[in-house]
Amino acid sequence: MISLPRLLFAGLALAATGLHAASFEPLDIGELSSRAEQIFVGTVEASTSGRAFTGQVVTDFTFVDVEPIKGADGASRLDVRMLGGTAGETTVSIAGAPTFRIGERYVVFIQGNGRVMFPTLGGPAGIYPVRPDPLTGQQKVFEYGGRPLTALAFGDSPPSRPKDLAAPDYGPAAEPMALEAFVAEIRKRIAQ
């Protein structure tokens, strides 16, 4: 059991570092594509938590089977460092902050990896889970909140609030975009 003075000290320490709920700038695919230093498709193989040289608790997510789209040329493995995790007896969790799951495949838009608390551009807007279609096996793309990614146009912003992440209660389920089509659209926006 944690003592009250220890709990108060931990609360004051978190308040002093400015760790509150995370909020992120909503970005459309064009903005994500142009602003990202790296864009890649990869599968999370492992996550390792520890302390950065600054003393902050961080987690390094190791991606394998990396398919570079922008700025990750030649890399077959990449690490993405995010604020939060567990180091010893200290656990840091930030409400609203995006994360990755081991074994899952993603399209990831990165800026400032190792230099900023959350290098995924737009927070969850820079993370797109990729899942196989159960009938065809074709790789399909989803928004971070789980909705199928169905279309891309300039000015289309991924959902930025939790209520936007909920699927509507009406109509047929939308068919998610194929990974190949999504990557082609990203490359088109990078070229513009």
C-alpha cells in the first residue's frame, strides 16, 4: 500500500513536470505526409520501458518488417520512443496519448523521434493500424480509433475527439482502404 505522503509527492512531481492529458493538432493526410520526417509500415515486435537521460519514463517500441515510405530508407528495424511506461516502481500514463500493441502492424507518420514526447504526428492521427481482411487476407487500413479508413481527400482530418471515434449506429459497414492504395495516396501527396 502506498502511503499518503508518497502519493502526494508523486502527484506534485507529475504536476511539476506538466504531465496532463495529451492533446494533439488534428492533421489531414496531406499535412501528415508533407510534415513527417519518416513514414513507414511496420510491425511492433517489442516494447522496452526505462528512463531517458533526462529521467523521464519512456517506452521504445521496436518495429520490424519495416517498409519505408519516406525518410526510413534501408531500415528493416526502427525504434519509436514515446513518453510513458514503467521503470522500476514508477509507472507513467498520459490520458489521450497514443500507443502501440506488440504484434500489430501500422502505418506510422513520425516527426522528432527521440526529441519529442510523442513523435507520431498529430498523436493518434499519425498512427494507422493495418489488419488482414478475414475473407481475402488483403491488408486493410483503419483509423487509430478502429474505424475503417475509407477515403482520403485534402482537408480530410482523422477524428480528433473520442466521440468522433465511435462508429455510427446506422448503415452498412464501410469497406476499409487497402494498404497498397493508402501507400499510393501518401506517395502522391509527398510528390506534390
